[in-house]
Amino acid sequence: MNHSANKISRKILRVIFSTSLLFAISSCTSSEKLINSNWFEIETEHFRIVTNDNPKRVQKLAEDLEKFRIFSRKYINFSPDQQKLTIYALADQLSFAGVSGSENSRRVIGRFENTSHGSFALLNLKGNQYLPGNPARQTLFHEYTHFLTYGRSQYNFPYWFSEGVAEVFSTVSFDKKDNFSVGGIPLDRAISLYGNREMPLKELLRAVPGSLSDRDTEALYASGWMLSHWLIFNAELNDGLSKFLQAYNRGEDPVNALPAALGMTFDELESIYQKLPKADFNYYKGPLVYEQENFSISTRPLDNLEAVAEIAHYMAITDQTSEVLRDYISYAEKKALVSPELMSALAIAEAKEENYSSAREILGKIEDKYQAETWYLEAAAMVALYDALAKEKEINVPEFKKIRDRYVELVNAEDDVPAYWHELAITMQVLGYPRPKYVNMLQQAYLRAPRDINIAWWYAHELYLNRDAEMFSRVSQPLLMQITRPESREHLESMRRDLNREALPFTDNGEEKNGLGKLMKDYQFLSENKALAMALDYRGAFVVGYIDNSASQTEANQQALQACEEQREQLQVKDRCELYAEGETIIRSPNKNQIH
């Protein structure tokens, strides 16, 4: 076993040395590589792949993706009408570095982006190409598993299980007769388990995103694969796994909950865990079951102007700097590939860096004949919106109505883009529309991009204010898996516990540190003639003013509003202060509720 591990390690060292040397001697820049490439679009029913590699090679990836989607239905309950996924399958490391902006492009061969413009995947098709299997495809399968599990998950998966399941599914393969094979270990996880002991079980079970060093994160992925593999493919453990996930979502300590759900002590579980196979593990095979799937694959060359502009737009919406885009555009000028659409992407990048005057100047140079194009409307609306929001003074209502109207045009033109619905909801909130109207727009954004953190964060707060425990749980559970700041996680948990107070007892002996749910818990214990006013804006930023023991309920209402308004102006929360609770009754919810 050790001898095999040494052979693997030496091979990896040679590969890293070789690829690093090739990268070092290349005289071509990322911009030159991207702009000089021939680009193709490969499309299936559920995926759109843009590539500068050999299209025949990428067609096989598209076919495998559709097969993986069919296979995963056996294990994942996901929505069949999810938005088509766009994948940028890049020919090599240089192309990947240019599009991703990744400083670690030698180590990272793929990534998944959940944005307000939809979900995207990036792949370096030649990443780790000398290793067994297909590392690029494995990376894509891993991230797509996250996409599917997040979309319809009934549970807030523990960190180790979320990553472990994605690793287990990453190595799914298909033979020529459409039989699947699942259960193989990714090579890098095998190396981690060979070279190091498994992660201590207590640390593994309690780990949360953002809590580990890079080395410990690698250990979590490997150990998570090992433990998840055992739990998923052992039929006798499936009921116990389900019980554990339910207990985890009730807030129970996973170190106690997992062995209890499996009917054993922690010491017994730890002993089994330490003896789990790290080399001789089971593969599972079976036929792929089709249900009238559309497997048609279309391929077309992309016009260079079109491809260069699309890549620039993706770079802009995923926060590449304006400096990087200016270098990209500078080389495009040399190749006569600059277009108004390309310049609109630069305007978006400038606006994201709050260089609004520069963004306006760029848009001002675009001829009037293009200003009805969707790409122009998008850039112009976004620049105007965020420039207006950045100003501390009262909003210019006529100007804001013009911005709203642009977003209405965008939604009517391309209603599948989440950003258009999200930013329309922002304009409606700032203009003082009733909550149900702008929340409806926000819901449409969420349905199209459930993993966009900004959209989900705002929507979770609105669901909390509506006291919609079921929908809040669906939105907040995957959100908890994405956010890493302890304060943000604690805030979400406080709201979740407040909505489910009987099923989810408060932690730390009933004491919570902060969060909106904590404020609501405090409010219920105030005396008579009490009121609570609140303002919550599109950022999920909120202020609360509450008062009790007033001379009358009318006076309590006025004092709560006044306290809220003073904070709102100080903290620049954009929404208006409104009464949320009057006495024991929540009045801002669509259905008035009693506070218990």
C-alpha cells in the first residue's frame, strides 16, 4: 500500500513540474489566448457549453452531463425545470486563468459560480490531464451535485456530508452500453487518505464552512468522502442517516446525534470510522434508466465578436476588475474585435468598483442605435441604479422611476435573468411599493437563482417577516451552507429558531447572542402597551425600534416608530419604518399572527 502511494506522489510531482514549466515559457497572455481562439457553442436540453477547445471532445462532456443528470435522479430530489446551466469549457490553463481571474489557476481546474445572472461552471479541460480518470469532468460533477442538492434539499446538510456526497458522485462514469459505475474515490482524496490519517471524527462532524485551514479542508473532503460512501451505500444505514439529518436540523450536536441515529455509541462509531477502507472500497454498477430524454446535441461556431463580448460580460458580472477587462479590450482593439457590447461589459465592471462617472462616460460613447439592445439596457440600468443607491441624499423619484422602467423592459425582454427581477424589486422597494408587490419580484429572482447569496439573504428575511416557517427553512438551509461569517450564520439561526421555537430549542441553555430572532424573543417578554417597528431593505439590513410600558397602545406605536426612524437615518437603511408588532399581534405579516 505504501509503495503504491509513493508511486502516485512521484507522478504528481512530475506532472506539476511539467505543467509549471510549460506555463513559464509561454509568451502568450491570457487575453491573447482568449481572443485568438476559435469558439464554439454546444447545446443540449439542459446545458449550454461555450468552448475554445475541440468541439468533438466537448460533445462527449455534454453527453455525460445529460447522463449524470439522469443518474442523479436516483439519489437527489431536484426540480426538473431548473434553469439551463452555462459552462465555459476552456482549452487550457491560460484560458482558464484569463476567464476566472484565479490566482491559483495551476491548482484549481474548475469552479462553480452562482450569480444573479444565473449559474455558471468554469473548467480547465487540460487540468491534471495526466492523472487517471477525467479530473475536469469530476470537478464539474462535484459542483453540479451541489447545484442539484441545494435546489431541492429538505435538509441543512453538515459540511462534511455536503462535500462528501459531492465527492462520491464526482467519479460517476458510464460505459458504451449506458451502464453507470459509482463509488470510486477521486485520486486527490486517495492521496490525502494515504498520506495522512483520517480527520478526527469529532472535528469532522462539527466542522463548518470557513472554519478550517487549507490542509484541514482537504482532510475534510477526503474523510467526508469516506464516511459518506459508507453511509450512502450501506442499505442498513440509510434509515439512520435520515434520522441523523433530521436531528442535525433540530440543532442537536452531531457528535451525539450521528451515533445515536445509527444505534451505537460514539466510541463504537469512531472505531468503525477509523477502520473504513481507504483503498479497497466498493463500486456500484447498474443500467441508466431513460424516461424519454432528449439527447440531441447541437454545435455551432461562435462569431469572434460575439464570443469576445460574451466572455467579457461573464468576467464583468463575476467581479473581474476593470483593469483586467481594459487589458482584454486593449488586445481586442488590436485584432479589430471591439464592439459596443464589449464596451458595455467594461461599464458594468467600472460600476461594480463604484467608478460611476467612468461607467457613464463609457456608455455615453455608445451610439443611440444600440440603446434598445438588451446588453445596453442592462449596463445602463445597473449603473444608474447603484449610482443612485450610493448617494446619501433623498432619492430622485422621477429618475428612479426611469430606472424601474428600464428593468421592466429587461424583464419583458429576457425574463430568465435573475438580476433583472432582483434589481426591479430593489427599485420598487425604494419607490415605496407595498411589500407584497416587490416581494413577488424578489421571489421570481430567487426561483431563477436560489444560490445567489444576495438574493437568498434578502428573501429569507422577507419570509421571516411573513412568519413563513416552511419557506424560510427551504431558503435558509442551503444559505447556511454558503455563508461563512459566524455573525451571519448566528443571525439566520436566530430567525429559524424563533419560527420553530417548539421544534428547535434555543442553544447555549436558552441564551442567544444576536439576530432578529433574538430581538423577537426578547420582545415577547416585554410588558403591556408595547410595540415594535422595523425597516428592512434589499441588503437584508434592518433596524428595529421597540418600546413597552407606555401610557397607551397608541403612544407605544408612535414611540416605536420614532426609535426605528432615528436608527434608520443613522444607518442609511433604505426602506421605511413600519409597525411590525402591536402588543402581542404581528401586523406586518400577510396573515396576522400572535406572538407566542
